[in-house]
Amino acid sequence: MARDWHELFKTWAKPPSETEEEKGSRAATMVNDAVRESGILAGRNFSVHPTGSYRNNTNIRLGSDVDIALVLHDAFFWVIPPGRRAEEFGLGPGATYGLTDFRRDVGRALAAKFGADVTQGNKTFDIAGNSYRLPADATPFLRHREYTGQRNLDGTWHYFEGVETRAVNAPDRRIINWHQDHYDHGVAKNKATNRRYKRIARILKKLREDMMASGTVEAKVAAQPMASFLLECVSFNAADPCFNKVEGTYYEDVKAVICDLWNASTSDAAAASLVEVNRRKALFGAHQSWTRAQVHEFLYRVWNHVGFK
């Protein structure tokens, strides 16, 4: 029996239920309460906020982890333009309390609250879920400053701010994220597309799951490396005219997005302008865990999975 993709896409475009949103919010609140009420981090200046698909409103799967960032504001990592010296920017010796100390104390505070439900990973603390909260991934960060070498009107040095962490087993490998930029640009894209960007991103994520469950062998292989974050970026890079093709259906939008990004990923040169949603990082390159060829193949397999003509 032929599948009604028009109706399926309408269902898949919807955000999670209120119950799931409440569980996600509860997980974030409990992590915040845990680190603030324990007293272990008393006197430290830090913030706690959700990140990832829950904050960006592109999550699809019931029970998927809530990503939570714990950001220490008392110290920061930095990058300066090549050939410049740290002293020029007023950057002195390293902080006396940094990421290693913060990670240790976050772990102690979470263990005091959640006990055996907490498992420390290489970068993240995994907190098991239960009937009233979703599982959470809590990651300690420091602020990250990327200096441009230019000055602001008031004479201070201009920089872009994100967050940075390091893996326990690879402390020299810099993991830099731009959570706020991702959120801001995602909101802007959603407004520019009459709220269809995030709906199409959810549909692509559901298509990936559908291919894993019932696709051909080739479709399953192509779907495997497609991370949730990556599919948000794929949808984000589609031109605005790809959205709002036909009122009342997402079928033509999905078709246009796949076609647009398939053409844009035919070669490294063609894909050079594609970016993450934060617009700070190129979508492809040695810094990524996926490749242009994998995305190109995935889009081809999605096209065939749905049966677009």
C-alpha cells in the first residue's frame, strides 16, 4: 500500500507534545538547581541553559536527551589573529580556576543531586531520565572569545563570543560551539520562511529514522552518519524560496530542499559556501565528523525513499 507522504510530513513537522516539553524543561531546571543548591560552586559565576534541538525547537524523538550547557564566566579560552601577540589584547597568564576545576565541581554537584543516575563521559555528564524528566547531557564549558583584531567604537577589542570545552582524553583538542548564534540565526531563518524551516528540519530527521527502520540497505547506510545537528544545517542552507511552495502541504518544500542541497553538495567547490546554522563554521571540512559526500548520498537516498519524481 502506497504511503501518503503529504499526511506523514504534516505529522512529522509538528513539535513534540506539551508533556515532552515539560519533561525537557524539568530536566534543565533540575540540573540548574543541582549545581546551585549544593554549595560546591558557591562564589563561582556561571550560567546554565539548554542547547541543541530542545532549545532550537527542532527535536522530534520522545525521550531524546536534553542538551544542557554549564558555562563558567570566570575564565575564558581565546583565539587571536595570526601574527598577533596575546599581550596586545590584554591577555595574561592562565586562570587559577579553569575547565578542569569546573568540570570536577560540576560532577560533584550533580552526583550529590542525582547519585547513581550520573555517569561521567569524555566531555559530558549523562543523567538518566525517569517518568517525570527526560535524560540529560550536561556539558561544562568556559567562554570562548575569537578576537577579530578590530576595535569597537569605545576602543575595546572586538571579538565574537561562544563557548569552548575539551575532552578529558584529548585536552589539547578545542571543541568550540556557538549556541547563541545558532539559536539567533535559526529563529531568523524560521521567520523568513514563515516558520517552515524548523518544520522541514523535523521532517528530514524523521525521514532519516524512517530510512533506518524500513529503507533499503543503501538507504540505511546513507542515513547512519546523519546527525540531528547536521540535518538542521542541511535544511538551514536551503534557499528561502524552497519553502512555502504549496499551502497546506510540506511535500513540495521537502522536495525543493533536497534538490537544492543535492545540487549544492555535488563537489567540494560547490559546497564551500555551506555553513552551520551558527554561520561561524563551514559545514564541511576536516573539523567535522561527516563529509560532503555522505550528505550528497543521503539526499539521493531520501529522494528515492520518498519516490520523488
